[in-house]
Amino acid sequence: MRWNPKSKPNPEKVQAIQQALQVDEIIAKLLVQRGIETFEQAKTFFRPTLVDLHNPYLMKDMDKAVARIEKAIANNENILVFGDYDVDGTTAVSLVSSYLRSFYPNVATYIPDRYAEGYGISYMGIDYAEDNDISLIIALDCGIKSIDHVNYAKAKNIDFIICDHHRPGDILPDAVAVLDPKREDCSYPYDELCGCGVGFKLIQALAENRNQTINDLVEYLDLVATAIAADIVPINGENRVLAKFGLEVINSNPRPGIKALIQNVKKKVLTITDVVFIVAPRINAAGRIKHGNEAVALLTEYDLDQAEQFASEIEQHNSDRKELDKQITKEALLQIEENNEQNRFSTVVYQENWHKGVIGIVASRLVENYYRPTIVFTKSGEKLAASARSVKDFDVYNALEACAEHLEQFGGHMYAAGMTLLEENYENFKNAFEKVVQETIHPDLLIPEISYDAEIELSEINPKLMRLLKQFEPFGPENMTPLFLAKGLTDSGYAKTLGSDNEHLKAFVKQGNSESFGAIGFGLGNKLDVVANKNKFDAIFSLEENEWKDTVTLQLQLRDINASNG
């Protein structure tokens, strides 16, 4: 790994915020790095409130969306809430449909089948709407590029409201309303909402129109926080407010579906990281292995016994998903070796019988292994479908745009995308993608980087520092868990490896005459020799509380270690 310090904050700004807040210099540095430079900004950061949420009517077309929904309700029309099969889509569908049903019964939901229909708005979904006398479709987390689909629906007298957060193309769909903060002509103050977040703004506007307050919508925030965590959007600004209050709902009074998913977790308080690794994969597993409808059924169920039954089925899907991604990753790595492609600038692999539901996870696993932009293809009907994952600071979406002539369709973000192509174009695309990556990626981006916030002495670590660091939560992009560098550490002599394959490292470290701290390094078992024999070493780590038999101690979670120089 390359070790890089994050940009050094302006010393004058650090001193000013330090004096304003009466905090240690290390906390002041962390705040300035996050763009928090005044007392008022710090107050909003440390004490966010629901009042900090923006007026939903600042979003372009929001008035049109609300007017069309109210008209549908007044005319007793059937409404279809449509969304993608991933966490963002299924939580968004669950959110909008359950809110609408709280006062209007004629609301159905639709999640496209990953295999029969693929990503986004589908003709099958529109036909379903026509067959069921539905005249309004609210599309969530998809639709921003569905020009032809919206026209197809319009010809059938079916209106669309699009709620999306992906980058629009040059032309917007001819929908009644297109809610997307990334629209060029949308002046909404925050453009990093996830799909479920845009859905929340829609129900916030509807609630306002119905003389409800934000407090009437708090019960829906567990869904929004789950989507924010899973979709890896920045956790700053409005997302941070939504995530913080959503986590409070998850920890205090979650909906039965989420309660059923987390009831066996042996932690008193779940963090955003727990949502990412415990809740999100299970919700995703439904759409990956069986059908996204199962996730919506779970998240909209109000009977706990029934929710537990749904959760049990989804748990099985998640186990099946784990086995599949393990096996396919193994096969993909073998394919790379057999084709002598270990030294390319990109990874593009294909096997026709790989399970479409896990190719995105496999792509992430391959990035972990080779650390380069990666695309995993499988057969999907008459075409090949793929998931792409990127490395830090490389825009895979732009790279796909440069290869668009070989693709049938594609969409996504800087770090993750999906696409389809004709099988006869696979080799040409693979070569074109490799060429684009080779010509545009900086060589440094092919080496994993770890950026740390500040250098620290172990003597500065104490419960007060930990208390303040916890107030930086929830963590995520743009507000990552603070990482520290400490130099010249030594182990007590009892360092050892843990895990069935000795993959983890456990140590007790000190710096000179400092107090000794427990340290755990997941995946660092191969570096035992770096700390053995009381060798001096440098470490990048985060701080965490370790609970053991009702005793809480501060612990270093090692992210990387190297032998000290000199």
C-alpha cells in the first residue's frame, strides 16, 4: 500500500476552530479537513437536527410530482411504485409505497426480475401496469435514461414520475416529473442523495402538502439510512442528517423487517458499518438469488412473526450467495492465470453460466486481488451482461463511455456500473476497455492507497478523545473513520496470528514509555514478522472500543504496518 497523508489543514483555521470549540488540536485538524471551520458549522456537524433538511420543493419538478400524485388519489387511480432490485431500489419502493398506503389503498409495487428483465424500467413492468389498469408509475432509483420506456408507457396513457440520482443523459425522459438532483437545471442544494433519499424528499413534499411535519416521517428513516449505507454515497450534508437519525431508528424502533434481520446481532448499538455488512447484503441477497419482491415484502411487513419468516428465507439466500461468489471468484482468478492476464491494466472476464446475481460482488473480489478496473460478464438471454467495479480515483463510467460503440447499453457511477453487449462484440470491447484504461489511468492508481488524517502519539489517546471521535459518526465517504499514523511502536512480545488461516494479527503495542494498547489487524497475519522480536514498526490505524465481559477498553484497529525506518 501507498501511505499518503491527507491534505494538511490550514494552521490558522485549525487554531481558530480549536479556540472556538476549546478542543484538542487533533480534533480541530480533523474538523478543518472535513470543511468545518466555524462554530456554527461545527454545531451543525456535531448536533444535526431534522430541521437541517432542505425544503423538498427546491428540487426541480417536485411541485409537478406532488400535483400528479394528488390528482391520482383524487381520481381513485391505481399507482405503481417501481424500483430496482438492489438495496437502494427495494428500500425506496418500500418507503414510498408504505407511506402512500398509510392514507391511500390503490398502490402496488413492482421490482423487475434481474434475469428476465434486467436493470431499470422494463417493458414487462409497463405491460403489467397496463394489464392492471395502472395509470401512474413512480420509478425510484432508475429511469433517468429510460426515454423509450417512458414513451412506450405514454402511448398506453400511463404517466411516469422519475425519482433517480444517476447522471442524466443529454435528453430527459418525457415524464410528468423528473426528480434528480444531478439534473443540470436543478438547483437543489445537495446532489448526492441516493435513490431512496430522492424518494424520501418526495414523501416529505407530499407530507408537507398534507399538513404533516417531518416528525411524522421519522419511522421511514431506517430505510433511508440502510440505502445510504449500501449505496456508498457521501455521508455529509443532508445524507449525514438522514443517516444519523435513521441509525437512531434502527437502534431504537426499527420496522419489523429490519428488526428480524438484526435480532441475532450481539451488539448494543449498530453503526453504519454494521448496516453495510449485516443488513444490506441480506436485503440484496433476495434480488441476487431469488427476487427483489422478497426484500420489499420483508421491509413492508408489519407483523413481526411474518417478518421473521421472510428474514429466515432471505438468510438462506444470503448463505447461497456467499457460496456462489466464493466459487465464481475462484473460477475467475483461474481464468486470469490461464490466459496470462495478471499484468494487464484491467480485468475483463466472462463465463456464460456464472450467476448474474453475484457478478458485482465477484468484480469487487477481483479488485481486491489485482487492484485494477474490473468487469465480470455472464450470459443473460441473448446478450452478455456485466458488472464493473473500479479503483480509487478512476472513473469507470467515463471509460465505458469511451467504449460505447461496442455496448448495447450501460449505466452507473464513477466506481460501479452495469452494461450489456452482444456476444460477438465481447473481444473487441475487452481490447478497447484495456486500451482506454492503459491510456488514461495514472500508474499510482494501480497501487492501493491508504490515506491517514494525522500523525499521533499514543500518549494522546484517551477516553476523552474517543468520546469526541464517536461524535464524528456516522462515517462514510467524505467523512471517513479518522485514520492515524504512529511511528516507532513496539509489541509487548506476545503478538500472534488469529483465524483458521492465521490471517489476522493480534498485538499489544506501546510507544516508548507510553501506556500499552491492544491492537488487531484484520488480514495482516502475514506481517507477524514485522512486529516480532520487539522490532520497531509504524502503523496506520483507527481507534475503537473493545467490549469484553462488560469491560470497555480502547483498541487500535491496524489498517497497515511497516518496519520503522532507522
